[in-house]
Amino acid sequence: MTKKTTTLHDIAKALNTSIGTVHRALHDSPDVSPETKAKVLRAAKSLGYRPNLAARFLSSKKSLRITINTLQGTTSFWDDIRTGVQEEAASAPIENVDLDFKTYSHLGELQEEVFENAVRDRVDGIITFPSHPKTFRPWIRRATRARIPVVCAVTDAPDSGRSGLVAVDTHASGAIAAELMGKFLGEQAGSVAITLFDRAITEHAEKFGAFERTLQAYYPRLRLLEPVEDHGMAAEAYTKCRTLFEESADLRGIYVTTEDSIPVIKAAKDAKLLHRLTIITTDLFPDLVPHIRSGAVAVTIYQRPRTQGRMAFRVLLKHLAEGGGRSTEVTLAPHLVMRGNLDFFLQRQSKETTHEKASRNGGEMAGDFS
């Protein structure tokens, strides 16, 4: 039987610290205290760690070129993803990280061209949002053949050979939304609706599936309507939901899985249904706050976009430092935000940037892999 190679992750896990701290300690960085450095060296020797060529790449290469493909979005969600990537890159154990952000207004826009350019330019890694998995698979495989690791963020491209995935637990999100919907509606019978970006996207297909299964299992009195696909377009979300609200007399609630919750709320208000609909939304951004405070939104499922961005870069760096290996998957638990804990989340968001700066300056960020 082949002996398992000890990796930076093994050392970090044994010491309950970050891969970045381990890497800096092994390369005698002044950012790490002598005590921490000694602990890392002892653990490395005890675990039989042997540095490999890929690890030396991070310390010897003058710059690391990373392409990040994300949507522009209509709220702060994708801005938070990009901010998370930037924050984690700033704390990376290399001097120069070149982040090339490619931002799209619509799904599929220029994504194939960007992938081809990134592979041709032999960038060191790609972080991407695979909007249509079937289309993305050959692109990711092409990058993998060129030894360019690809980390999927927010949603997955299964069976593509991607090097990593960072996403909120979509099955938990859908199931929680259904459970809450059933609890909020009590003994009411009728129909409920769900809005999706596009059913072809793994993230939304999984949320829909979990929502549907949970309703059928525990709340059979509630009938789930055909999903509304808004394709990330505010106008489309408003128009389709306004029609839905006017044509579904027994509608009791709606679960918005996309960032287009404001158009849905406006459609409900214009249709004079806002007072009697149970609305569950996704994520937390300034325009949504007053609707949570007023009770128009019962709960929002926060997907922790900033953390997703940070972890996506961390997974990519881990793959580069350890020279490949099996894919790393990080699944984050969603957070529920309601009137009672809204101020807590808002305060935490306002402090997050300061906290990240302090963590970077200290050079001792704890790991968050799950």
C-alpha cells in the first residue's frame, strides 16, 4: 500500500491553523512568530512532511495570475464575492498576486472566450461561476489538461474535473425554506411559488429539488407551482411574478432563490398581495433591510458571499501549493436572517472588513475548511 503524502493541509489541521500560516512558517517568513514557526517545524517533522516542487512554486514565482469570472449582479452579492477573493489574495504567502476580474452582465456572455484566453495565456488558476454546467465541462477539462486548476464558486459543474468547489449548502437552503414556509403558513392550504435564476444551474436546481421534496413530505396541503425563471433580470422577475400573483388566487407564499427579491416584492405590492404573502428571500443587502424590518420578508437565507470568495481563493492556493490531488469541496452552512437578528448581522457585516485587515496583519488566520 502506498503511504499517504503529508500535505500542508495535514499540518494546518493538526495545529488548528491556516495553510497560509504553515506555508509562511516553512519558508521562514518574518510574519510568523518564532513560537508558531517552531510548532510548525516540529509538526512537519513528526508527520513526515516533504516539500514538493509545487510548494516551491509559490515561494519562487514572482507573481500569481488568477482569472475570476463572476456576474455583475443587481445587488451586493457578487461584489461581496469579489471582495472576499481580494481579501484572501492580500493575505496569500506570496508577494504579488495579479487578479484579473472578468465580470458579465448576463449569463454566458463572453465566458467561453475568457476561458479560452485564460488557457492560452497559461494563467495559474481560474475561479469561476459555471452558469451552465453542460457547457462548462469541456472548458474546465481543457483548463485541467493545461494544468490550470479551476475552482467553482457559488454553483458546481459536476464531473468536470474541477479542482475545487466552494458553495453554500443548496440542499439545506431549499429544505430550510420549505420547512419555514410550512411553519409560517400554519394550517393554511393553497399554492406556493419559487423563483429561480435558471433550472440548468446546479445551485438552483438543487434548491428547487430540496424545496419540493420537503413540501411534499411534510406539508402536502401546500401545492408547489411551476418555478419562475427570471434569468437574473429584474424586469423579467417583476413581470413574471406580477402575472403569477394576478393569476394564482390561492397563492400563499413565495421563495425567491435569486438576488432579484426587490422586483418580486414590488410586484406583490402592486398586486396588493404583500400583506398576505409569506415571502422568503435569499441573501442580505441594503435594499432588502427595510422589508425585513417591516415584516414583508419573513426571513432571508444568507449565503455568506464574502466567505465564499475568500474560501474559493484559499482552495485554489491550496491546490497550487500541494500540487494537485483530489478535488477540495467546501460546503458552507447558510445563515437565517430575520427581524430579531437583523441588527446582529448588519453589525457583523460592518465589522468584517476591519476584522479581515487585522487577520491579515497578524498573519494567523484560522482555517475554515469543512
